Amino acid sequence: MTVYDAMFWFFGLALLLCGVLVLISRDAVASALFMVLGFVFLAGLYLLLEAWFLALIQILVYAGAIMVLFLFVVMLLDFREPRRWWHGNLLGWLGAPLAVAALLAALLPVLKRAGALAEAPEKWFEGTLENVMTPVFTRYLLPVEITALILLAATIGVVVLGRKETKP
Amino acid sequence: MMHVGLEHYLAVSGALFALGLACIVLRRNALLVFMGLELNLNAANLALVAFSRYGGHAEGQVLATFIIAIAAAEVAIGLAIIVALFRRRATIVTDLLRSLKG
């Protein structure tokens, strides 16, 4: 087992452990913090995949900005956590394992063929800023503009949703 | 033990997606349902980055970048909806919000 393999198992298992803790934590703040920790481990996996730029973005945007927004809303709402965190309905408890089983059944053929999909090591992609962003600003320029529009629409939407209701 | 390759990353991604799905289906708190959605997005991102790395093309990581940008917009809107819901109904426990159920 090489150092690379050991790091993969460490980051991967820590990430999944954080996912489980997000699922079963009673406290929403604890869930959000475990999710931040999980995103840090996910950034570690990105580093192992030599996706340097995405690892940075994962920490800056996801763990930094998005999860802080979550924590901010938890603070703002000041709700009481329900006594049990899970649904009481049978449909969920039957449906969730079924959905997961269906997902795994769909994934298994891909996993079996994955070794054949991988290219030779000298053709592997290195996710430097230049390598990732050059296609974004050349071939995928139109999607970038559309994304900018969506972000603008989201900003306006949040402002409208966050307004105090005025009696007509 | 096998050498770590594409299939290992895909397995982690699948497991993370399953956890996010369980979070969406089982949790009662609307905020946690939303966090499950984020887990799903990140599982998809991990699969995309792994495919991009081992397949030797940039598109996967380009798409992952877009997903992160859209996720930021989606989180802002979703949390605004949850805050508006809490203001109006004073709860975010999903099985208490059933006025649409006939």
C-alpha cells in the first residue's frame, strides 16, 4: 500500500464518516459543522486527483461561504429541534433503502467497467487553474454568461423573498 | 489490496450520494433536508472530477465548477425560502407543513 492509497482511504472514510454524522446529528449546528469537516476531506480527495483549482474552490466557496450561510440561517431561525430527527412514516423507511439499492444496481456495471475507462497515466488530466479555466472562457463562454444571469436572478429572488410582507 | 483507481473514487461518490439521499428522505428538519441535497451535489462533483482525471479531459472539472457556482445560487434561494417559511408558519419540521396535502 503506497502513501497515495493510504491517504485515499483516510480521506474517503473520513468523508463518509462525516456524512453519517451529518445524517444522525440531532443538532443542526453540529450537522453543519460536520459537513464543513467533510468538505475539507473532500478537498483532500480533489488534491489526490490533482484537481488543485477545485480543491481550493471547495474550501473557499463550499466550506467557507455556503456552509457559513447555513450556520447563519440556523442562528437566525432559533427553532427548537424536533425530539426525533427521523420521519415516522413507513414510506420513507421502505423507500430510502430501495432508492439506495436501485442506485447501487445502476452504479455496479459502471464500477465494473471503470478500470477499462481509465486512460494510461501519462494522459491523465491535471486540474490546474489554466487547464480548467481555459475551456471555461473559450468553448464554454455562453454557459458562463448564463450562469452569471442565474446568479443575478438568484440575488433578486432572495431580496424579494426576504422582504417584510406589506399588507396590500 | 488493490491499487486505488477510478472505481474507488466512484464507490466513495456513490456512498456519499446514498447518505445525502437518506438525509433528504429521512430527516424532519427542512434545513437538514437541504444539507442532504448539498451532499448529493458534492457526490456528483467527486464523480465528475474522478472521470475527468482518469479520462484525461477537462470537461468534468469545468462542469464541477459550474455546479459549485449554481449550488451557491441555489443555497441562497433555498435558505431564503426556508426563512420565509419559518416567518409565516413558525416551524421548519417538514411533517408539520402539510397544508398542501388534501
